Amino acid sequence: MSLPRILDSLRAVPVGARLWRGDIAADWNAPVYPNGGLTTAVAVRAMEMELDQPHQRLRNVSTMFVSTVPCGPVDIAVERLRVGKRMSQLRADVRSSGSAERGHLVTAAFGESREGFEFEYLKAPEVGPPLDYPPPATPPPGHPTFNPPFFQNVEVRRVKMFSSFEKDWVGGTAEAIRWIRFRTPPRRADASIDPLSLIALADTMPPSIAQYIGPGFPFFHAPSVDLNVRMFADPEDEWILGRMICHWAGDGYASAEIALWDIRRRLVAHANQMMLIRLVTPGELGRK
């Protein structure tokens, strides 16, 4: 069976005046609804095409997840807030096709390359190449697992990340580090990696929460309240190194950040978000 291509869900086609349509496959559910970063990336694709200014690249994007957007056809209504010669801002409303309810509200800024300073103060963790590290541990027979469709379509090599059923680790550090890549790389016609795929990888911060709780942490789901991504550079390879840190948890919410580097340890993106915490059993993940 062939694996799904994330590029197939990163498409948007025009269907009206400033109205675009995408189609997000259930293969990208995480676990009940599509990965919010992927839905955001589809909105950005529509905004890129609406803007039609190739010299202006995505600089930052922010999404407020007003209500859930299930897999399937989605409508993306794009508004031009300002279109300038050097920088432009747009907004998009993403919702299920035909729905009258707001779904995800996305704002983005696009800008040309400018003369300025160049440095990276946030350095990548000192780790080896991806294949030096093991995949996630296999749970013992009968143990509940969290394996949504999204993570069946990516390969993970964990550098610093443990599962609840593992015993030889301690909590207290709200940090997780891993290499990750799409099993079907999102390569464009020129063989380069589509940078919008990074937005989907950025929306994967919950492991940092679990690492603080420690062995035996309860089964939980952490839907996004918002997602804010800054884009810095196009990745040069399919493997991405991610470092997740949760800075705060309380009142049933958690706030975290993630930094993403490519195989050359160049900082390619940084994101933060608020999540809400749902303590559930595996059988409850289909409920709202």
C-alpha cells in the first residue's frame, strides 16, 4: 500500500473570487481531526497563490483554532489586508466546505529579502545524525498506545524522548528532542523540500509536557488553541531536528515552543502555542 503524499493535502485551487479549496485526507488526522499545522499550511498555500508575489516569501503565520475542521474538502476565504511592494499581510478563514461556522482563522505576513544582520543565536542541540538514534519504544502487550494517522506517516528517531511505559527515566524536565521526517518526502518539482511542510511538523509539541510528568504519565490529548510559526529558511533535506520545551502548564492548559533545524543544523523555523489538556482513555479520542 502506498503512503499518502503530504503535497496532495498542501494544494489549493481557485473556486471563486478570493475563495480557494483544499482537500485534507484522513491520513493526517492527529488523532481525530487533521494536524492543525497542516490545515494552516493549506491556508498559507491559498494566500501565496492569492498574493502572487513570488519575491515575497512567508515570514510568519498565526492561527486561532476557533472550531474543529474535519478532514475532507475545505474552503479558504482569503482577505488581502495589505499588499505592498516589499511586504504584504493576508488573512484566511478555513472551514469545511459548505459550513456556515468559522473554523481556523489564519493571518500571515510575506516579505521580500532585505539587507540586514545575519546570525543564529539559538543553536541546535549537539546530537548525531538521525539514524544514530532509535525509533520510539514498542509498548508492551496490552498497553494503551497513541498512534494517530499523522504519526504513521512520519518517521521519528528519538534523541531525548520517553514513553509512559518506560521505567529507566525520570521526569522534571519539560523538554523533548527528536529527528522527524515524512515517509513520503514533500519534494517539489525541482526536488527541494516544500517549506510549508514545516508548519505541520511545528504543531507537534505535546511530548514536552509528558517528559516533565515522568514515567507512567496519564494518557492525554492536547488540541491546539493557537499556533504561531516564524519561517527562517528552506530546509535542505527531509530530516528535521525538533526541540520542544513546555514553559507552563495549569488550569487544564499548557504553553510550549518548538525550534526546527535542518540536517545542516540551520534554524529553519520556530513556533509556539497554547494547548488545552484532555485526560482521556484511548477509546475516548473520538469524542469532542
